[in-house]
Amino acid sequence: MYIYLLKRLGMTMIVILIVMIFLGLLVQIIPGDPVRTLLGPRATPELVATVRSEMDMDKPVYVQVALFIWNALHGNLGNDFWTGRPIRQAIGDVLGHTIILALSSLGLAVILGVPLGVYSATHPNSWLDHILAVTSISFITIPSYVAALLLMLLFSVHFRILPAIGLGKAGDVADYLRHLILPSVSLAITWVGYLARLVRTSLLEVLNTNYIRAAKSFGLRDRIVFYKYALKNALIPTVTVLGVGLGSMMAGAMFVEVIFDRPGMGTLIYNAINDRNYPTVRAGVLVIAVLFILANLIADFINSWLDPRIQLVKSQG
Amino acid sequence: MEYVARSTSRTTRFLERIPVLGAVLQRPLGALGFSIVLIFVLTTIFAPLIAPYSDTKQDFSAIFQPPSRAHLLGTDNLGRDLFSRIVYGTRIEMSAALPAVTIGLTFGLLLGLLAGYLGGGVDNVIVVLLDSIQAFPSLVLALAILAVLGPSLTNVILVIGLALIPGYARVTRSQVKSVKNNDYIQVEYNLGASTGRIIRMHILPNIIAPLVILISMDLPVVITFEAGLSFLGLGVRPPAPSWGVILSDGFKFIFNSPWPVMSAAFALILVTLGFTLFGETLRDVLDPRLSGTEGG
Amino acid sequence: MADLLEVKNLEVKYRTRNGVLTALRNIGFSMQEGEVLGVVGESGCGKSTIAGAVMQLLPLNGWISQGQVLFKGHDLVQAGPEELRRLRGCELSMVFQDAMTSLNPVFNIETQMLDILQAHNPTKSRNELRKIALAMFERVGIPDGVQRIKDFPHQFSGGMRQRIMIAMALMANPSLLIADEPTSSLDVTLEAQILELLRGLRDELGTAILYISHDLGVIAQLCDHVIVMYAGNIVERGDSRTLFEHPRHPYTRALLAAHPSHKRHLNRLLSIPGRVPSLKDLPVGCKFADRCNFAQPECYQAEPNYIPLEEDHLVLCHHLVGEIPPGGAELPAQEVIPLVSGGRVIDQNAVPLIKAQDLQTYFKDRVGIIGQLLGRKAGSLPAVNGIDLDIQRGETIGLVGESGSGKTTLGKTLLRLINSTGGRILFEGQEITHLNERNVRPMRARMQMIFQDPFSSLSPRMKVADLLLEPFRIQKIPVDPHSKVPELLEMVGLAGEQADKYAHQLSGGQARRVGFARALALNPEFLVADEPTSGLDVSVAAGVLNLLKDLREKLGLTYLIITHNLNVIGFIADRVGVMYLGRLVELGPTEEIFDHPSHPYTEALLMAISNPDLQQVAERGKRLVVKGEIPSPRHPPSGCPFHPRCRYADARCAREVPVAVVINATHRSVCFYPERVGEAV
């Protein structure tokens, strides 16, 4: 197991490094003079020079990139251009909300999608299976922002039973949850369909394997054959997908946060873009990318824990 | 002798003679998907003939109208006919989707061929490169780059194209590797075939099918992506009728009228559904065919 | 005494894309307690379906449309799911062909074994069951049971996994064991071990075995009674002795005549013309009629009935062979000739066509970047480890060995398809070891290979005609396609219309012939055939072997035949080289080696041969089955690589690597004690 773990970690480090280099370089390709653009009409030559030096932009490219990486590794993500506040704080304020949103959407998708998939696989070609198939495909094809808008239309505008804006009253958990409903459902919809189909396909494939047939031939009870022998094998590809799912939820959360006016990484980055607040954009993107990579890594590890074949592929002669 | 003959109508027999597409059309979902795609393509080509009004004509006396005979999908906050805007929007979507997919396909194919055929160090480097691109959720990658380059249709195309590259590269790479493993490649090589001949005659035909499937699955993703970016104001600028812009305008006035949001949503969902159904049926048709043999 | 198993009028159908097919028709047989019944037939005959039907475990699209399966008096077809579940694994058990895919990869062996035991013994504690499982584990010959039982399926070798399957099937001491091709994917020596294990367990536990196989030899060794199947019917049924010595059905006779034997030196094998009919397209009347030498008009019109003969022997035929109306054909008598290069002249003193001198091909592992950073060194696999071999023009050398022996690698190295890492290769005296690709190319026309997997060596996108013309196109040799393609097809016995087909539309035998034709396209002198008969039914393999012989005579070819099957060697090879873990352990004239092997491994292979020749089975008496498994080529044993499994080995064998000992001018053995081989135990 260990060799595989080390290999994966090594690869991950390299990728994160490349990501940081890329983001460090990104600021370089801003057309025109970024500092002048930032300052806008207040750009006097002295101010420009001062700001440029403050932002380390007068140093050679590779130094800038190295400084960025060095600082990032120490948790210093720079300061907000306008307020001077450490970006780290700004991110810290809102990261929690985004993560809660992503996790609750993922949880919702799993709770709904997996049982639907299991049901479809155990009743293949029944009318319910067909309905679910069509519904799944439809759900998959609805992008999260479209779902968010439509749900808002339905429940906030038309029926007026769910709130459309914000986090809810501070300190009020019930209200917070109430404000969480529409956003999570919007994000979850696509994944419910996807998971249902994935679980269904995976299960059907597993149920057709030789080892399930062998298990039946040894007289194991159907319940054990299904819930123990088949399910564990079928869930392995699902778990891998969930890692990707968490990452994609965090990205999709951007749309949803902007639409429902919730504070989060999404609105942070969105506002920063509109304000040309590049340091914040860069830092926000870095944090999300790292979280995404970590989510995938964790999914991989869970996978290798579940599937004993993976570890030994590396170490056996 | 002892088997049940399947009923064959004239349509079925006609369709059976068309390779691949015929098989797709024989399946109901495939036919449905294909029809939608066809409508979409035709609308793009004949937009000015289909749209009753221009996409920018404003009419302040008729804002926020619900659907009617004069305005099939209603009007938006500036009195513009939604149906016409959606119809002209197909052109924007296509003009984003096609180039983006072309970029992804071209570079992805190249990288995949290099990685798969040459293997070794080249392969390692390319894989690390692909992993790095895929380390970002594509939206976040797009945002980062667009933040820097500024919003425009061209930049959107570039960014989406970049995000698509790893997909094509990986599919190409794995197909190339699996084909390379076959003995017949070695036979060709030993008879004296040049690398170019091997790639041209043996490797490329085998990778066409998965790539085609990927393309048909990617097109709706690109459209949705572009619309999303435009919705956030980071893509096509208004008043161009990108469906994302229509959505965004509609969102601002969502409490005044649901129709702008609904019409753009409808268009997006329909097109995505069409391509997805078509793509999935295409995959069902092509995949088992690749591995199917006449059983002994 | 009541029958243990009685099958009556069984009919099984499948629903497929091509409609409803009948896989089994009118199947009836019975088994007594402790009996071993063999079911033999070629691909598509339905023998595996019988296994599924008895266990009531047919695939989802199959069902029993008619008939009864009476197990100890109860009809399993009518039994409910719970009753079936209780019987399965407990009274009625099954062992499958591929143990790797039949064991759940994500649970360890202990869990799987205990789950089975618990399903049938709900009252016993986990600990008690663990003891039973361990006992069985050790009984089937897996060392270190206590530790290994906690391992996962992929951590065991193929032979071990099969033993585990047998252990699981027999744990609850069932009355009937159904074995569906359990040894087909194993090496010969392993197969012999598994068969011995099964025999032992049968004697100990009194289990009846329904043994399904395509291998007539294995059936002959193991079974008391035999059923022969063809296209879903039982065509002959009887006790083993009668069936093998006096077969009555034309198919059975043909099948036995198609089997090469290492002892009886045949000029040609009987190959049955035509193909097994596809279930979609079964002919009216007798299903074997269009391939039968004895067919009469009524055979094509009406299905035959069973003719009962003496002693429970049944034949499905219109006539009894031996009672044919005058004018009917008889099976051509088999011409037996002494196995010398009959008709061919081989000049042993000439410069050999191919010569290998201390040839080595080592594969180095690839270590990725991270691995290098972690300090892992590249290991190497000595696939070909110092081979000396001369092949004279006109000779046929057989290269025999099991998995890991390096025989395929040697073949490819000789042809410069793989680069050697040491030693020399000479072609007609000229050194070709280090020539670069451009200089080797002109020689390629003279030495070709026929690959083991015919489908992998034929591009799926090209028609047969294009495949055959490829060599000419690439080498830019002008040729007329309309005459060349039919010429090549005819040379290998294929009909002209095959030219328009794609590779996946051909049968295994046809695809192999196409590969052969392509190899012959540029008039080679030297041909390496890698496992020319593997994966082929006996009757089809016979045709390929005949073809190899015919073309050898006609074109004066020199062959290197790579195979694990000693019977094939006996049919076609002048000399045979035995390989083990990359070394050539014995080399000499075929007949001499078969009669008096001079290496313990050769002896082990000969012991493990299976032939449907009851006389040989009896002669061999108590077989001495070699123990142990082939070690991984990465970690060969010290000294002589065979010593851990050798019954003659002593301390010296573990310390020193033996060198070649000359037995006579054409025979050598790499062993310290070649004279001890064949000693009585």
C-alpha cells in the first residue's frame, strides 16, 4: 500500500506545484499594464511605481512566481488590493459556506441517487426502471445554474415558499438550512441522475460476473450475495466518481452562490473579477484547485482501501 | 429453424443499410436525439429565415410579454422578441462550440498520439501536463484565465478549448496504446511499414469511433459552459443573444417575468438533451460493434 | 440403488439477438454415487450448458423448456429457490474454469470460505468453521494455510486459485461435484496435479464428479463413463473403455482419429471437413450429417433415434457403423510411419539455417520517476537465458515448455522481432544479432512468424484480401491481386470467398490459416509457428497440423514449432527442445526423447501428457506427478532451476548450475544426473 500512496502523493505535489507556477504566471499575461488598469483614473506615475513595487511587480518574472509560491506555502496569500486585508482572512470567512454547500449537495445526490440506482439494477427493464432512466438523463442534462434559476422561479417567485437570497438570519440554524435548500438541490440535481445511472450500470455489470455466479453456486443467500458481494464491488467506481463530484460541486457552487447571493468562494472570486482584484482571484482559484486535488486524492485512497488489487499492483514482482 | 424472425419493415431495412447512423436512428432515443440536433443545426443555418424579428429590435410598449401569437416565447425587459433572440442565439452557441471542440480535438489528438506512440519519458511528461490542466475544475480554470484576458467570445473559445484538450488526449492515448499492443502492428513494422503508414492505416481508424462519441458528448457541454460564462458576464457581451446573456437579463428581472429565463432554459435543456441522447446511442452502437465477434 | 442424478428429456433454450436458440435437446443420462461421468465435446456443443442446467444457474437469457433433473429423487427444475440454495454448495457443488474471475476480488479467502460454511451451518460458531476451512485449505495442498487464508485471490497463482475453488466446492462434502473445464487454462504439469487432487478427494470423500472438458485425454484418465456431445445432442454415451476402444458414432470415431499422439506416429490426422453448425442455422435431420463420412440420404431428412447397444451404451445414429449398406465409405485407414524426416533430406553437416549461440534476452523493468527517486532499482526478467540451438535447413524443431519458459520470446528473438541482450544469432552463417532495422529488413522475407493469437495479428479493419497483400504493398513488390490472393488462399486450404471477409468474421481455424498465408506470401524459408493449435477444437487443430505438414513437403520449409502440447511435437517435429525458465534443458530427436527422456523436467512433462489412449493410461500405471509450481522467472531458484521440484535432486543441484551433458551426437541434456531419469521410485 505504501508505495502506491507515496507515488500518488508525489504526483500530487508535482501537480500542485505546476498549478501554482501557472497561477503565478497568469498575472503576467494581463494585457496592458495591470497596475495602471487596477488604479484606473488615479494612476499617477508615482502611485503606479509605488504600487508596483509593493506588489512585487517590478521584480523579474521568475522571482515573482517564486515569491508567490513561497508565500502561498506559508499561508500568505497576499493582501486585498483595495482594503489591504489579508486575503486569507477573506477566504477564511467564506470558505466554510462553500464547503457546506458542496457537501450538502453531494450528500443529497448520494442519498437520492444511489438507492435509485440500486433499485433500477434490481428491477431491470421494469417500467420504473425506464422512467428512472429517462429522468436520469434529463437531470444530467440540466446545468446547475439553469436548475437554480428554474427552482428559484418555481419556489421563490411563483410559490413563494423558499427564500431566494442570502444565508438566512445569523445564528439561526433552521433558517440557515431553509436558505440552503434551493442551492443544494440545484447542485445536486445533475449528480442524482449521473449517480443513479452509474450505480445501475456498475451493479448490473457486477451481477453478471463469474464470481457472483460462483457465490450463488456455493449456496450463499441472495441477500448476502447482493449486499455484501455485489455491492462492494459495484461501489468502487462510484466512490472514485464522488471525489470528482465534490470538486465539480465546488465549481458549480460558484453559479449557485452568485444566483442566490450567498457569500462563498464563488461570490468572492466573481466580485474580485469584476473589480479586477487579481490577487484575490488568484488566491481563490488556488484554494479551490487545491481542495479539488485533495478531494480526488482522498477518493483515490478510499478506493485503494476498498479494492485490494490496487495496492499490490505496484509492489508485487 | 427454431428462431423467431424479427419483423422487418421497409424503414428498418432502409436504415440497416446506412452504416452507424442507421443503427442510431433505429433506436427511439437515438432518433429523438438526432432530430433535435438536426433542428438545432438547421436553425443555426437558417436563423434569419426562421426568426420573425431581429434580435435587437426593442419595443418598449411590449416588455415582459408572455407567449402569444405575436411573440412565441414572449418578450424580455427591452421588449425584444425572445423567440428571435433564442434563434439567433443558436449561431452564437455554434460559433463557440465548433471552434472550441476543434481546438480540443486537434491538440488533444496530437498530444495523445505522441504520448501513446512514443511512450516513455514523453508519455510521462504529457500525462503530468494533462493532470495539471485537469487539476482545476474547468469552470475555475476558465474564470482564472478570463479574469486576466478579459471577457470576449474569442477568449471563451480559447479557454474552453484548453479545458477540453485532456479529454481528447487521454482517449487518444489509451486507444493508441491498446492498438499498439496488437501483434499486427508488429507485423506491419517488421514488414517494413513506415511509422506514418502504421498511424494512418491502423491507428487512426481505430481511434475515430471513441473520438466521435466524445465530440458529440462534448458539444452540449461546451454550449452549457459558454452560456454559463456569459451568464456571469464573463463571456459574450450583451446585447449579443447568447443564451447565457438572455438568462442573465432574465435573472435580473426574474420577479417581473419568468419568460426570459424559461425560454433560455428550455433551449439549453433541449439542445443538451438532444446531443446527449444522440451521443449515448452512438456509443451504444459503436462500442459493442468494436468488440463483437461472430460467436463460435 | 437409486440414481444420484437422473436427467430426463432435458431441453434448454436461450433468448438471443438472433431469436430463440435451442442449446440442448433431448438430454438424458444418470449418475450413481461415487461415479465419474465425463462430458466431452467441442466448442458450442452445449456441454457447459449442462452444468448450468443441473445447478439451475443458467444465464439470465436461458431457461429449461422441458425435462427433469432428478437429484436424489427430487426434481430440481421444480424446486423452489430456498431449496436450491440449500442444496448448492452443500450437496451439489461446482468448480469453474477460470478461478481468477470466479473468486470475489475484494474479499479475502477466509471471508469467502467462512461465508459459504456459515450459509450451510448456521448453528456453528465462526471459530469452528474456521477450523474446517483451514483443514480443507491444507488438504488441497496450499502451504502456510494459517497465514495464506487471509490473503486475497490475486495474491495466489493460477494453480493455487484452482485448488482454492476445489476446496470451497468440497468443504461441505457434497455428493456431486460438477467440474466445468477446471484445468483448461492451466499448464500441463499443473493440470496433472489438479487431476491427482480430484482423484484423491474423490477416493477419500466418495464424491461423484460430472467432469466437463474438451480434452479427450483428461476424460480418458479420469472418467468411468463418458458422454459425447455435438450441437446440443448427446451423440454417444457409454462406459469409458468401450467408448475409447470401440467408438460407434462417426463423430466420436472422427474425434479420436483427429487427436495427435506422441506415441503413435501418424502421417496425417483425420480432420473433419466443415464446421460445427451454428445454433442459429441447424440443419434438418441429423446435425452431423453434412460432415459425416457415412451419411445416407435419410440422414439429411430425419433426426435419428438412440440405438441402444450392450451395457448401457447408446448411439444417436440412423445406422450402426459396421452395418453400412455396401458402397458406403469407410474411414481412411491411418497410415502409421516411423517418425523420421520421411522423404526430406536434412544435411546435418551443412551450415545451419539458424544458429543461436548463448542467446540471452533480458527484459528490464521500467521504473518511473517517482520510483527512481525512492531508490528502486530496475529488476530484470531473464526470459531467454543462454540458449544454444542449431536449426538445419529442412528440419522441424519443436520447442516445448510451460508458461514462463521463454519459448515465445526465443522465437521472437530469433526472428529479430525482439532485440536480444546477449549472445549471437546467425542466419545462414551470417551474423544478424546487431544489425539495425534497415539491414534486417531484406531478411524478413525469408523468415516469418505465425502468431499465437490469430486475431491480434490480423488488423480488424482490413479485409482478408488486403491483409494478404500487405507484405507486397509494404515491400513495394508489384503483384496481381486477382491471382495472388486466390493462390495464397488455396495454399492454406481456404475458399476464395473468404477474401472479402473481415478478420472477426472468421473462425479461429480460418484466422490461423490466414495468418499462415500471409506469412507465406513472400516465400520464406524459415517459419516460426507460435502455438499453432492453441484455442482450437481438436478437429480444427488437426486440419492446421496437416496443413503444416503438407506445406513443409511442398515448399521445403524449415519450422520452429512452439507449443506446450507434446502430442503436436510427436506429430510433426524431428527434434524437440525442452525449455524451463529460459533455459534449454534437453534437446534431441523426438522419438528418442519420448522413449527415454534424459531430463527430470522432460520426464515430468511426459508423465503429464493426456491422450485418449486407454492403453497408455493403463501402462503408465501410477503416474508420478511432479510437485510444486513453476517459479517466477524473476526469482529463479539457485543452481539448477528445476531442483526444487526434481525428485532426483541432491545438494549439488541446489548449489551449482549444471552444464550440457552430451548423451549422443544429436542429444544433450542439462542435468547432473541424466542417467537417473526413469529410475523406479
